[in-house]
Amino acid sequence: MGRARIKDFDGRICVVTGAASGIGRAAAIELAGKGARLALCDRNPDALAETARECAARAASGSTAGAATKSFVQAFDITSTEATEAFAAAVFAELGVPEAVFHVAGISIWGAIDVMPQSDWERLIDINLMGTVRVVRAFVPAMISAGRPGALAMVSSAAGLIGMPWHSAYSATKFGVRGIAEVLRFDLESKQISIHVVTPGAVDTPLVKSLEISGVDTSDPAVAKAQQQFSRHAVSPEQAAAKMIAGVTKGKYIIQTSPDIALAFAAQRYFPPAYSLAMRLLNRKLMRVARDAGIDA
Ligand SMILES: NC(=O)c1ccc[n+]([C@@H]2O[C@H](COP(=O)([O-])OP(=O)(O)OC[C@H]3O[C@@H](n4cnc5c(N)ncnc54)[C@H](O)[C@@H]3O)[C@@H](O)[C@H]2O)c1
């Protein structure tokens, strides 16, 4: 049996989480331009409403037959199972069972293992990993019952592929997302639901500016300089979202948004010594930045 694939979004019901900012916002606007009927959520109601306005403008200026100028929006926190399930129920009632779910919402906290407090680990796991579990459990059973082709794209990270410095907690959540995907890609093949795991490298979004590093004053000039370097080789949220959406239509399982991460992941699998060297150099670089900023690393 051939693998199912969503090939276009015109008139299709699509859910986007984390739609108020960054990659989720850019994905919602691009999907609106492709004629999708959108259900958008985020914990930030004002910015979510702004995204919905931008989606309406993009849909109105497009020429797609199925374009709906009004998105269904609901603001809630994905740390609540009840609120996530209520959102899914409202989407089913307002629009119907979605054909595609783009789960983008997430946060980033880095930190050395001897510095990061338990509360940061728990917050990351609750939002990034359990948030994914809640979204998957709220939508996928209905998508299976609908019995038609569907797609589930989940945003992991480069940190869900490779071992970047000070990323142990963030990587735990993003490898976890990839773990869910790795199983569902086979479990759901016979149900016609394609699974996609997006693994961005640097993306220039508000997340980078609001990055938390446990025990580190991120306003320190040395840290700000490192952040600028990160932003310099970052892709835009629009580029990352476009890669995600195109990757779904092309039936890609792992969707890369930056060539450097694709290269590091290939090295990890096919040339491990080069991968280990690159990770060591990256680690040394971070330690240098930390020392320059007066951090005991
Ligand atoms: N920016 C990067 O460099 C980068 C790299 C790799 C992976 N990612 C991943 O991409 C995804 C999107 O990140 P972004 O860079 O667009 O960040 P962003 O901060 O611009 O957007 C994330 C959105 O998720 C929402 N969100 C966060 N926690 C939530 C919660 N508990 N409930 C509901 N909504 C919540 C935020 O309000 C925000 O609107 C995240 O999962 C992130 O881990 C980002």
C-alpha cells in the first residue's frame, strides 16, 4: 500500500499550535495563502488575534478556491490537558476533524546540568514534551476515525538530533518529540496519517531573544554577542515554516530547515568521528563565551 500524503492545503482544515509568534505564526499565514481553513491556538491571546488578522489578509489577497478569511482561534496554555481537549472539541464542532496538525508551540531553556533547577526541567517537559502528548492525544484519535488522509507535523529541533552544549533538558524534550514521531510514523501508516518531525537549527524568532539560560544573565554583553552570532546564521521564521509545509506535501519524515544541521546529522550517522569533533568544538566555544561572561563553566 502506498503511503498517504497531503499534497495541497486548499480548503483543508489545518490546526497550528504556537500560532502567535515565530514559526507557528509564519506557518499559519502561509497556510492561509494556500487556502487552508485554520484553527489556531497559543497562550498569547493578543498576538494570536493579530496572526488571525494577518491570515485573513493573506487569504483575501490569494486566489485559492477554499480560502476562508476567518480563522477559528482559541487562546489557552498547552500545559492544561482539559484546555487542549476543549480546543480539539471546539475545532471538531466549528470546522470538523482536521486533515493536518502542525504542532509548533514550545519554549527553550538551556543550562549546565549542575546549575539548571528542577523547576526548569519540569517546565520544559510539561510544555515541550507533555504539550506534544496532549495535542497528539486530542487530535489523532479523531483523525484516525475520520478515515481519510491526514498529516501530523511536530516541531522538534536540531537538539532532537544532536548533542548540543547545555541542552540536556531541552534535548530530553525534543528527542522525546522525535521518539513519539518515530513510533507513530509506522503505527499510523495504515491509517493514512503521515508523520513529520521538523528539526530546525537557528531560526530568528522571538524565542532567541527571550532565551533563558539557567543561572546566566542573558543581558550580559558576551552572551548578547553570542546571541547575535546565532541570529546571523539563522533562517527566518517564514523560511522555516515554508520548509515545514513543503516537507509535509513532499512526504518527508525528518524536515530540516538548515543545511548545517542536516550535515551534522549526516555526520552523526555516517562519519561519527567528524560529528564528535564538531560537538567538542561547539562545546569549547560555548565554554569560552561563558568564561568571557564571567560564568563559572
Ligand atoms: N527559534 C529557533 O531557533 C528554534 C530552533 C529549534 C526549534 N525551535 C522550536 O520551534 C518551535 C517554535 O519556536 P519559535 O522559535 O517560533 O518560538 P516563538 O517563541 O516565537 O513561538 C513559540 C510560540 O509558542 C507559544 N507557547 C509557548 N509555550 C506555550 C504554552 N505552554 N501553551 C501555549 N502556547 C505556548 C508561545 O506563546 C509562542 O507564541 C518551538 O517548539 C521551538 O522549540 C525553535
